[in-house]
Amino acid sequence: QVQLVESGGGLVQAGGSLRLSCAASGRTSSIYAMAWFRQAPGKEREFVARRIWSGIGTYYADSAKGRFTISRGDAKNTVFLQMNSLSPEDTAVYFCSAARGPGAYTYWGQGTQVTVSS
């Protein structure tokens, strides 16, 4: 079992930045990859960014490329999402997720709200 807790969300002006954090606990040795998803009101959940836990592979949604960076923290069992050049279209609840294998996002955090004002 893996537990995930997100933090760092909040209200920012358009063009600003936020860094989201995800702290994992439990059987973290079973994690293959960690990723960020987001869901805006009235829209389906969408993938944002992924990082292979034990490697260097990263992948970003087109909407995140060039603006967002996913990284593993120096602290044990943490992952970050650095978000720059935010726009109101980025407003959503952001979820951290852990995968036990490719595409197998078994574990989810509770989400953290990101609101970008114009």
C-alpha cells in the first residue's frame, strides 16, 4: 500500500508560478512511476506529467511542455511539479498518482486545488 499527500496548491495570478509537492509513504519500493494529473470542473481528468521513479525518463502532456517540470525531491519519497507561466486554463484540482507498472496508476492522493486568476 502507498499513501500520497499533495500540497502546495493555492491562488496565483496569471503568469505566476507554483510548486506542488507529493509525499509518498508506505510501500514506496513498489513504485514504478509517479505522475501528476488534473481535473477541472466539468472536464475529465487529464494527464500532466510523469517521471519514472528509478530512472530519468519523463513525459509531459502538450499543455505542460515548456512550462511544467516534474522532479524527484532530495527528500525521501517526494515528487514535485514546478509550474511556471500559469494561465487560468491551468485551474484545476491536481492529483498525485503512483504507478506499480506502466499505465497502472493504482494509488492517488486527495488532490490540491490550483486556481489561476486573470
